[in-house]
Amino acid sequence: MKLLRDLRRLWAQALAIALVMAAGVATLVLGVGAVDSLERTRDAYYEANRFADVFATATRAPRTLLPRIESIDGVLEAEGRIRRIALLDMPGMAEPGSLLLVSLPGADGLNRLHLREGRLPDPRHADEAVVSQGFAASHALGPGSRMGVLMNGRMRELRVTGVAISPEFVYALGPGDMMPDPRRFGIAWLPDESLAAAYDFRGAFDDVALNLAPGASPATVMERLDAILAPYGGTGATGRKDQVSHAFLDAELTQLRGMSRVLPPIFLLVAAFLVNMTLGRLVTLEREQIGLLKALGYGPWAIARHYVGFVLAIAAVGILLGWVAGAWMGVGLARLYVRFFDFPNLVFSRNPEPYAIAALVTVGAAVAGAIDAVRRVAWLPPAVAMSPPAPVRYRRLWGGAAERLLRIRQSTVMIARHLLRWPLRTASGVLGMSLAVAVLVGSLWSTGSIEKMIDLTFDRAERQDAMLTFAEPRPMAALFDIRRMPGVLRAEPVRIASVRLSHGPRERQVALIGSRSGDDLSRLLDIRERPMAPPDAGVVLSEALADLLGVEPGDRVRVDVLEGDRRSFEMPVSGVSLGYLGLSAAIALPTLNGLLGEGPRITGTRVQLDPARADDFFAAVKATPQAGFVMLLDRTLRRFRETMAQNITIQITVYLTLAAIIAFGVVYNFARISLSEQGRELASLRVLGFTRGEVAAILYGEIAAVVLVAQPLGWLIGTGFAMAVVRAFSSELYRVPLVINSGVYAVASLVALAAALASALLVRGRIDRLDLIEVLKTRE
């Protein structure tokens, strides 16, 4: 009964603490549950649709090689395919789109399709195809729809028989694109015979997927596979971890794991502080009752169980609220992921493990916060416990020098004395409030960082309007053909070769990009963001790649070319470039062509367009047989902004809510405890003639002091929080710069102050309702 009375009397403070606990539980359930959902869905999807373990490409390899590939130790199955990029001519879309044409997997083959609607193509009909779900939705395609595709220099009309998804393209990214754009890039699966006839590949393949035996070494298999495919233009095998779709999905899981490790401890730490503050005041007020109970025979463990039960009741409410909120947000997150990742279904995990972990951690934090308060009174002898605590003795600040020299008002002196009298409680209030500010700083920084990424990537480094990639390397004369196309103001050549860079035991397979000195539609930027030219001798590595290889300017790296006659050589690292997206290496174009031994050839051109004639350029590209893929920077940027804006809006909304809960819970509990401790003093001031506003100003002064002192500490902790998030988010695919401007700190403080003001106004109502006679008679 006493437990229920305590909860009813302190319901507002208990609810504030429970809300903070609920925030911690919700974020833990959300983070761990989202990771569990994605991993379970991914693994089940991969297994059901037989996602391959190793992938490799070649220029043209005979199918007679497949038995030899399958004989590699550890290989269970090898499937040769044809993969080709084709240009699209879709109604209502002026700019050219691209379609990745892939051989239709067999019923028991690798990377099997999951049909969403329709049927698979009939091998007897060369014009039938199944298209990817995102692409079909963007163009309202369905069974029976038709589309024009430029295949091997000839425009052909394909008829859609079905819509499907594949484990190989959970995250469908076009070549050279930074964000998925299903309107301009899709996948189409055709019978192998149809592609072989269209591209003259009868009895040959240019892509192979392998399934490995459990425990087989992917590195050993890839080394053997490269040796077999080398005479046929093999460009280096990659394992599943480096497959584009899987790599992006894995990066998302890494981010979620990082957030589930960083954010929940903040809320649970605040909850422990609040429990300690509230329970400490409660046991102090009930000191005489505790002594009386002990005199009647109740032992210290019985007393401790009562107050621990009080805390556990609050924790139970917080856990239940957190479970509900975490599950609700998790369902919303699952729906959001469905828009970015093509899974057959994605249901937020109902696995009890995240819920149990959240509950155990929350209970542990709550009990940890209660231990000190309970220990102070539960083991006191009855006579000591029944004695009232010694009255508070306040001392003049610095011997009264502060009041005399600074002419501080007496009310200000009262505020300072009360805060300094309980330094630990004051410090816990400051720390709790600073954590509310820190949560906001640790989330709002992302806006400035995204703008920094956009400015450096799209405005200062990549300045072309379009990047036209050829289906295969072309002579330098192709550059002049592009320059003669309508709307082209400027065109600069580029050569991209697949290489493996290594330094000691570290190695990475990357694209080696060759550009001419003096061209500036695409520029290298050094770590001070200054333009730098491709070196005549040596290679420039992106900062992320240099870190992964453990090299600095002046070191030498081994370069193994994975195409052509597959030469190997060593080169000095002449510089490190700044970049946030992917791993890259740059070299002078003449040097690259010389090393490849193929003469002056290019794989694409960067183009600056006349905006008034952009549609003419797009029409000309659609009629160019050699064109393979066109990346349009303004479309990529638009898609990037749309995606980031949506994600950031959701993220900031969640963090604003969570930070407001922390600020409210900390300030409300601090104010209620202060009111409880100073009830007699405040009532005495009212009797002496002080107005309600003047009395409230004393309590508000304490709150304001705590809130203001917490701001710089919150900024500092928030900066550390942002650094931890940046480290958790960074991967080989992209790095996030840490950019925190003064506006971030200002907005974080304003939101925290607003939440503090709301909680203070609630306490003001209690001050106004004080019954002076009753207050002077009772403890509160």
C-alpha cells in the first residue's frame, strides 16, 4: 500500500523518469530490432534465392571453361551469364536511361528471381523480358508493356512479361551513380539465348557467378578464377562482401549497429541520475518513518525492497512505453527501408531478444541509480534513522565578499547557496540537461555535413553536366565525335581501368581513373580542398583508400591491372585527394594508356552542355550505338538531396522529441525536488509579503542556473557524440565529414531551453497553489 501511495503522490516525477527510460528502451529496441530485421530478411532472401558467393567478369569466355571453373576446390556451382548495358528510349523521358540486361537464371540457378507479378519470359520468344520492380514502378510498366532498347547498336522493342526482384540487386545502383535512380536505371532479365543472339555470344559468356562450399576460402577461389579468366579479358573476381548491392546493405547495417551502441546509453544514464535524485529526496523525507519501521522489526532488506520496488514500478512503465514506441517506430523504419531495398517482404523483428535486452539494461540502470539512496538509510540504526537530519547550515559565499563586492541581490545569494549546498544533485541536473543538448548537437550536425559533401563533390570536384561511358574502350577519335554532338560545349576524355592496389598485406580492388592535365570538368582536391593535377608519374589515392592501404605520399604501391594483358608494376604515391564517396585512384591519362600498352584509348567522356540544347544531346545519345551509360549530375544531385532530406527530416524529428523528453524530465524532477526541499522557506517568504512571482523567481533562478551552465558542456559532449556517430557511419563506400557550425549549437540550446521552460511552467502552478498554513505545518 505504501508503494502505491508513493507512486500516486509522486506520479508526475515518476512519469517524467519513465518517459526518459522509455526513450532509451525505444532507441535500443529500434536499433537492435532494425539490425535484426534486416539481417534475418537478407539472410533468408539470400538463401531462398541462392545468392552467389563470388562474381567475375570477362570480355568473352567460352562456356567450355565452366567445368574447369567448377573443378576449383571449394566451388559447388558455376553459372556463366551475359551482362550488357543498353540505352533506353522511354516515353515521356527526354534524357536517356539505361537498362542492365542479364541472362535469366534457371529454375535451380544462382541469383534466382522473385516474381512480383506476371511470368518469366518464354525462351522461344526473343523479345520477352522481366524487369526490376523499382524500374517498373517508375514507368508504370507491367505485363504486356513494351519499351525500346538500344541493343548492340540496334533499336529493339522488348515486351514485359513480369516484374521481379533479385538478391543481386537489392540496392540497384547504375554504373557511376551515387544514388539509385529507378527512373533512369533498371534491370531486365532475358533468356540467355536471346542475349547471345543479340550480342553474338553463342557459346560464350562475359560474367560468371559461383556458389562456394561451406568453409571454402573466397580469396583462394578468386585467385584461381582470375588465373582461368585472365586470357579472356577477366577483370578480377570479387567476393560477396564487395558486391555493390550487398556492400551498401552492409553499410546500412553498420550504421544501425553504431547508433544502437551510441544513443541508448545516454538516455539510460540520464534515467539513473533522475532515479538517484528523486529517490534520494524521498528517503530523506521519510527518514523518520524508516526508523520507526526498523524499530518495529523490519530489517534493512525489507526497507531496501520497498524502495527498489518503487524504482522497478517506474522502470516497468518506462519499459512498456519503450516497447510500444520502439515497435511502432520500427514498423515505420521497415516501411522506409522497403523504399530503398528491394526485399520480398520486410517486417520489423518480433524477436524477443532486443526487447529482453532493453528491459534488462533499463532495470539495471534504474537499480544502479537507486542503490546509493537506499544504502544511506536502510542500514542506519533505528535511533539514528528516527532522529531528524541535522538542519542545513548555509555559509556566506566566500565570507560575504561576493555579496559586498558584486552587490548580489539576496535572492541570488539564496539561489547560489542552495545549489552549492547539494553539489552532487546540482551536478547531476547539469549533466542531465547537457545530455539533452548533446543529443541535439549529435543529430543536427548532419545537415551541415551533407551540404559540405554536396559542395565538395558536386560543385568543386565533379563539375561536368554528364558523364558518357562507352560499352568498351574506344580510340581517342571518339572524343571528337562527342564534341560534334548537339549541345556539347566541352568534352574531356577519361580512361578507367580495373586494378588491384596493394601495400604489404593490404590490398583493394578499385577503379584507376586516367585524366589529362589541364582538364577541369572533374578535379582532384587535396586535403586542404585545393585543386591538384594528375601527376605525370605516380598515383593519387583518395584519403579513405590511403588509410586502408596504410600509405602516405612518397610510399610505393603495387598495381596489378585486371584487364588487357594484366600487367603489374609499382608506382609512387604522389598525393592524397579529398573525397567522401567510395575509393578511388587517379593517374595521368597518357601514363595510364602507356602502362596498359594499348595506345591512346578512352572509356568515356565528361561533358559540359548548353542547357538550351540538352534535349538535342539526349536524343543524339540515344542514337549512338557505342554509348553504354549516361550519368547526369543534376539528376544524381537531385536524387541525393531528396533521399537525404527525407532521412534527415525523420532523424531530426525523432531526436528533437527524444531530447525534449530528456530536458523535460531533468528540469521537472530538479524543480520538484527543489520545491520539496524549500517548501517551508518559500511559504515563509509568502507570509512575509513576497508575491507569487517573486517566490517563483527564486526557484526559476535555480533552474536557469542549471540550464545555462549545462549548455557549454552539452555542446562539448554533443561534439563528441557527433564524432562517434561519424566513426560509426564511415565505411569504404563513403565517409561523412564532421561539420558543426554555430547554428547547430544555437538550435540545440533553444530546443532544450523550450523544453525546460515548459516543465518550469508546470511547477509554477504548484507554487501558485501553495496553502501557506499547510506548507508551514508539513514537510512539503
